[in-house]
Amino acid sequence: MYPSVIQSADGRYHAPFSVLDLAPIVKGSNASIALARSLELARKAEELGYLRFWLAEHHNMAGVASSATAVVIGHIAAGTRTIRVGSGGIMLPNHAPLMVAEQFGTLESLFPGRIDLGLGRAPGSDQPAARAIRRGLTSSGQDFPELLAELRTYLDGTSAGVQAVPGRGLAIPIWLLGSSGFSAELAGRLGLPFAFASHFSPEYLLPALELYRSSFRPSAVLDKPHAMVAINVFAADTDEEARKLATSQQIQFLRLIRGGGGPLEPPVDTMDGLWPSEQERTLVEGQLRFAAIGSKETVRAKLREFQELTRADEWIAAGQIYDHAARLRSYELLAEVVREGY
């Protein structure tokens, strides 16, 4: 359930790799097409040997079709056979813990041994969406440990008076997700696996991993720390093609910095002229600090660099790529790199 990176006799690393999908709605398309493409990607990932296929909860974002995350997980799991399917993640403060236990208990009952429950504490939304979800606008996620503890009682059957059916007694793996030290320290203290979101928040990756490992206490789940790192991967047959594919992600980050959104834009030949200030350019390029962009050999070199820097146990790859065929090809090339070693 928690395989780790190994280093072969020739010095190459061989890692469990997974896919993080946002079911992107691209310009000129719609959610129906996005969800169909996510299923096609999941089937391809299964064929290529990826370990997990995770979907993320976001709200009020015109370019993301995975807002009803548990529903989409069911859609993906029903259309695949062996790949683990889960949340990367469910934003727990948006939900009653009992409802999460029941939803994922249902998923685990339908697809035994294939469901992961990744949990985050951010809202996954802006303030208007948070209001619509009926979250307290002053909430900062500080009650996340209490919500997590309540959720775990529903799954392990120790809750008093209320049972999660389905859910009770099911061994659904729980991961804590984070982009800061809060969840890193909590995951370590509880002896749970931890995944860091360096695909959009790279600056705190190394301190968070250190905090997780230094605070880790063995548990019934893990006897040693187990860290997954999320990175952006844009792989293509040439470095030039891969850099062009990555501009869709750069445009998306630029819009978010400016407080906007929208469907995923097609790639451009150059970003010159799209960012009028050097500050915006620096911010966007900083977001992609932990990104592997290029041909197979370029991606291979980047993965080795990241592996030796982070000592990650698992990796999960995101990549907002406009053209669906190019997205499938990117994951195909990445799978070749992982299979051959890096």
C-alpha cells in the first residue's frame, strides 16, 4: 500500500509514481468532455503502471471539473480495474466528517482495496464559494485536527452513538496533504503518510518534509515516515515542445496571481509580452520551481535532482496540458523514464 523509491545496482532510482488530475476544462470545451478525458487518462495511467490516480477538490473555478470529488472518484474507479483512485484531496473543513466517512465508505465498499482518502485543510475556493459552502469565513483550518479525529472514529468504529454505514471498520488509507508545516507536523505526530503540494507551493517543500520526518511517531499505520511529493511534469519528444506545453500552466498561474481564473488556455510560443512586470514573471516561474519540463532525458535528470534533494518515498505528477493527446503522451514518456530509472 505504501511502496517506496528504491535504488538499483546501477545507481538509478525506481519510484512509485501516480497521477494528480484536476479534470481540466480547456478553452472551447466543457465539463462533460473534461470528465471523459479524465477517465481516458486514468485508463492510460493504469495501463502504464501508475500506482494511484488522485483528483482534487476545487470550487468556483471555471477550469476545474472535479469539484464533486467523491462522485468523480466513483466515475474513475468504475471505469478502471486495478489502479488506486483517491482524493488529492478532500478539503475536510468543507464537509461534515460523517458524510466523508459515508462517501468514502461507499467507494471502498464498491471498489475494495482501491480507494485512498487524502485530506486537506484549505477551503479549495474563494470567499464567495466558501460562503456558498457555508464555511465560516473566519475559519483558518485550525479545527482540522478535531475534524480529522472525528472522521477517524467513524471509520474505526469507535464513535459514540453515530455509525458510518458504509464506512465503519473499513481500512481506508488516510493521507494528510499540505502546502505548509501545519499538516506536515500533524501527519508526523499521528504517524500518517504525508503528501506535499509542491506543484503549486514549492517554497516550503523542504522545511515541511523535515518537519514531518522529525515529528514522526510510529503508529498502527506506519512504522516510519512516508512522504509523497507532487510535482508538475511536462514531457514531450523535445525540450522546445515541452516548454511550449507548459505555457498553459504558466498562463493559469498568472491569472490566479491576478485574482482571475477561467478555462485552461492553449499554449503559446513565448510568454514574452504576457507578463508586463518582472515581479509577475518571478512569481510564476517560482511556482514551477519543482517542475520537470522537457524531453525524456531532461525529465530524467530533473527527477534525479528532485529525488536526491527531497528523499521522497513516492511521487505524484500533475500537468495542466491543453491538448489531450499531448497530455497522454506526457504521462507515457514519464512512465518510460520511471520504468527505465532515473
